[in-house]
Amino acid sequence: MSSTAKADIIANVLKEEIALRLPLLTIALAYDSDSAPYLRVGSASPGDAGALIKVMPVAWPLAKDVLGNASALVYGPHVIQFGTEANFAGTTDNVADTNTTHQLMQLLGPCIASGCKVEWYESAYGDTPDLADLVASNLKSTFQSLKNPGSGQ
């Protein structure tokens, strides 16, 4: 599925907001093989704070153009795939957490406020989140607006 200009705009807005909220973390914008923009927040080293944030249109296999052909243009809702590294499981005091509670709120807040459906994926501890980690077996939580659940932005 190809990406959209809307996905690019959402990704750039997220990049700006997160840069203002977490100025000490680096943010790089790149594109996946399906043309969807994604942000790598942080150093991408295992155990360091950060996240992987991918913005893409919701898959809609029944989309047709006016002639009944499969539509390459996607106008519908978008989803944000949010990936983080799991916390160290050996302690209960959160000292070894990869992202502090404050950092998680600064990362998740703009994603949720975008109006998109947000899917949170978690890679194993010591495995920096990558595009390959955004799979169903790593999905930990999903958030979608109750006011307008069909829009997804």
C-alpha cells in the first residue's frame, strides 16, 4: 500500500511536537518500503530511551475508484504504529526502564492527540524497536477515539 500526503503531514507534526517536548532526543524521519513515513526517536541503541513511530493509512482492500478498479489513492483513516523496547524485567523499581514515565507521556501524547488509531508494539528488552517489530505478536495495546471510532483521523 502506498502512503499519503496526510501521513507525511502527521509524521512531520509529530516530529515537531516531540522535538519540543523531548529536546535531548534525536529524531530522524525516514520512509519504509511501502512509502509510509516513520520517526526514529532516540539513539537506536539497546537500553536507550526512544521509540519508533510509523504513520500509515488503514488498509482498505475493498477501496474502488469510480470505474470499479482497485484504488491506489487512499483517503481514509490513518494509524500510528508506536514501537518501544520492553523494560528490564529484573527489577520492580523502574530504574532500568528504557523510557521514563515522563518520556512515554511526551511520546504517546502527541500520537493520541493526532486523532489517529494508535497501536503500541513492544520489542524485547535489548532489542531496539525496528520496522520488523511492528507485528501482531508484539502488539501490546490499541487506542482509538470513542467519540468517532471510524475516523481514525
